[in-house]
Amino acid sequence: MSPYRLMVLAFGGCLLLLQSNLSRAQNPSGGAVTVSADDRKFILDAAQSGLHEVQMARLGIERGTNNDLKVYAQRILDDQVLSNAQVEALARLKGVALPDPTKTDPSAVKLSRLSGIEFDTEFVHEVIEDHLRDLAEFEKEDQSTSVD
């Protein structure tokens, strides 16, 4: 299994764990849900990362010179659109306002200025760094003892 697929599965698992605790966090009168600061930060970071991944994947599809890179960028886009929908649903359930999806990511702007092999090289470098950072965050959240 590819590291990217593993990260997406881990992300989905973390989201399911957070969602499964919703009933315990909701008060009996059906009022607002209490979300810990750590869980709120995780949701916001996951949303921001998801938006970043979508922008980067679109750039890879549009500007990549290597066909394998373009195929991989499309897979990232497809997977990330599904993951972003899960994050949005979780944020709605938890009452967490997400960042503006139309805001341009500085990394994407930097990458959009490159072309050819220089673009491909930087794209791959950026994707690896992003995945390692995200994986560390998901593992940290998975290990947390938070109830919500």
C-alpha cells in the first residue's frame, strides 16, 4: 500500500474516532457540542492541509511535465476531495468554522512560478514534506486521550 493511501486511511480513521465521540460530547438537550482546543486545532489544521493538497494537486495536473506525476496529482486530488468532505462534515457536527477555501496558499503560488523539470522536482519535494507532516499530525491525534 502506498504511503499516501495509508495516510488517507489514517486520516479517515481519526475522523471516524472523532465523530464516534460526538454523542458523548453533545448535551442531552441537543445543544452545542464542546470541542477541546486540541481537537479544534486538529480539525482546522486538517482542513487547511486539505485545501493546500487540493491546490497543489491541481497545479501538478496542470503544470507537471511527467505523465506519472500528473496521474499521481490526480489521485491526490480525488482522494483529498473525499477527505475534505469528511473534514467539513466533522467541522459542522462539532461547530468548528473552517478557513476560507478561496484563500491562495503561499506554497502553491511559489510552485506556480516554476515550470518544466524544476516544477516537477519541487512538486515531488513539497508533496513528500506535506505527507510526512500530515502523517505526524494524524498519528499525534490518534494517540491523544481526548474524549471529543
